[in-house]
Amino acid sequence: MDNLTIQKFPQGAIIISDTSPKAMIVVVQGTAGIYKNYKMANEVFVKSISSGSFHCEQTLFLNREQEETLIALSDVMAFVVTRNNVKDFYAKYSDVAFTITESIYKRLDDATALINKLQPKTDGGQASQKSTLFPEGHGSYTLPLMHGKSDIIVLNKAACPLCGCKFESHYILNSRLRQLGTDPDGRVRYKDAEPLYYSIMTCPNCLYSAELTAFAEVPKRYADAINQKIAPYKLGTVIKEGNERDTFSVFAGFYLALLCAPAALESHEMTSAGLWLKISRLYEDCKDKKMHLYAVKQTLDAYNYIYANLRINEKQTQQVRFLIGEQYFKLGDYDAARQFFFMLKADKETPSTLKRQVELRLETIREIKKAAENA
């Protein structure tokens, strides 16, 4: 281990483990995987590192216990820098050593800046619920979460497909839901619980997030791309799952899902547009008009892009037209809204239920315009 020559590790080999002498690994060639609790029931894949990367610097410089295991995911060539040869390493490979030291200080500087940014301020308790994950203007909210109070919301065991973390997550028993009605914008209302608040699953360890129906389907090969998207927000985002789930975690789950979707899905546009639509409804429930309209604008932009650029089937086209018209309506652009609603009304293939929603919206627009003329 104290040899300063580049060492070779075949694919599958253990490069360093919690039983190895304290050392820092500098990868020269290949890819290594970092694991916690390797080959144990609670094994967790943390991330992968490749050529030019280093790991376990705290183990080396702070003389800490090694808690992770590095496995060669391909054939790997690497330096194993120990406390016995670190001075020789800095003398013999000064350029590499300088790059490592520079990277360590940059990480420290970035972490300090983020911590300072997240420090609570005297703003009526709002800052404690803020994160760089959220857009400017996002505040502190309290949604009427019903877990622990409703037998419609149950806990299920879940496992992250990327890092392997096991946790509990809520699941809505749809068969027990009782509908109260449907809003003009197509949102279904329920008496006993709001499925929207439990429609996203988030791994509390790596923060991978997606809608419940898609969470377990992401291939593990996408882990690096997803981690790169999420990494800037990990320090300031603590997700609570199970019965500790809170409003912060609900909003964070949706915004994390927006980050993950382009990296996890080959065609993410429809999914991302749907996420923005649901976020707009979250803000509406929290009675934050400004952020609601912000999310409505994002929803409109997302569906306009789909309508103008993607090939979608007839049923999807009808739905997208209605959603575009609805966002224009909410933004007060009634002429644009009417244009899309008229297209649906004139389309013989538009389902009767959707056509009825369109007719109601057109009638509302006529009343609004008439009132404006008489004002």
C-alpha cells in the first residue's frame, strides 16, 4: 500500500475498504464505485469516480476511519496515497498534488458559501424552509398532509434503484378515495385525502426523485447523470419520508423530480410539463398567488414547446390544447385561451367530457369580457 507507483486493479477488485490502511485514492484511469456497507443488507451505492478524481482525502489528512469501500467498476489504475508516503507523493508528483489541494479548498469554499447562504434570517421564520433548490419567491408553507390520520394513506417499503437506500414511503389507496367533483381546469377533488401531495417519491439518501409510477424504473446506468443534476442542492435539502414527511419535502420532491427527469428519461418533456402543472396546484393550495402564476407560466411554456415541436398522438394533442388554453386563461390572456378552446370545440374527435369543460370556459370568458365592456 505504501508503494508510490501506479497500482492496477482489475474490474470487480476492492481498491480500498474499511479494513485497509488509511489512504487517499487518486484514479489515473478507469472508473471506481463508492459504496457504504458493501455486500451487506443495507448496502448503498454513493457515486462513481473516474480518471482525474480522488477520494478518501479526509481519511488521509484528518486521520479518520475509512467508512466506504471503493470497487473497480472497470479496470482501474490508481495511486494509493497513505500517511507514510504522502510527503513523497507531494514531492514526486507536485502537479497532481497541487490539483488535489486546489480541489479540496474549492470544495471547502463552496460549502462555506452555501452554508452562509442558507443561514436563517430574521424574516418571520421563512428562511428555515428555504433552499437553493427552490426559485426566488418560494416561501414557507403548510399543506394539509393527512398521513397518520387517514386509512387511505398507507406506508410501503421502498428501495432507491440508484443508491439502494431502503426507506418507507406513502401510498394512496385509490379504491378508497371519494371524489367530490372536478374543477374547471380538470383537477379532480377528493374528500378524504389529496393524492397530489403523495404522488412523488424521493430517496432521502441520494435525493433521486420521480413520480411513484416511474420511480423504480430508472436504469442504474443513469446514476452519474442524475447525481450531477442533484449534487449542487444536496447540502441544503433534507428530505423526510414516512410519517415525518412535511410540506418542505413535498415541494422539494417535485423540484428534484424536475431536475432528474431530463437525466432519467429519453423523452422527458411531457413528464416535466406535468410536474410544473402539479407544482402550480401546490402553490394554489398554499394560496401563494405570485408563485402560483410563476408555475402556471412555466407550465404554459412547457406545453407550448410540446405542441410546437413534438409529435404526439391525437388524444395527447387534445389534452395539450386544453392545458395550454387553461394556462392562458389563468394568466388572464383570454384571447389566446379562447383560440385553443375553440380548436377543441370544433374538433369532432374531442371527447364529450372535455368538450363540456371547454364550453364552460368559453362561457366564462364571454362573461368576463362582457363585464369588462360594461365597467
